[in-house]
Amino acid sequence: MQTRLVGLIVDSVEEVLRVPRSAIEPPPSVGTMAGAEFTQGVGRIDDRLLILVDLSRLLLAREAA
């Protein structure tokens, strides 16, 4: 995050993917999804939809709280 080194601890990882920029679409603007302010976009790979989280926004919001 900018000039700071940040680490995350997670319970488990099932898969790691590289999503090409061409497969990323803007987040949908319809409705109000909980956490939508932290959504960076939606990735489409084959028949899968992947919600991409903006970690900078998520971590900054947690730090502010």
C-alpha cells in the first residue's frame, strides 16, 4: 500500500489466479451490495465471475475505524 508494507493472514487459500485486465469489468452499479465500496471490479474467466476486492480501500477503512 503506497509506501507501507502490508501483510494479510487468511484461514485458507483454494486457488490463486492471474486475471488479465481484458477480463475485468467495472463493478455493477445496480443495487446496493454490502461492501460494494471495496469492490474494484468483476473478473470473467470461462464460466466464472470473480469479485475483485480493492485491498487499499478495505485496509484504509479498517485502519480508520
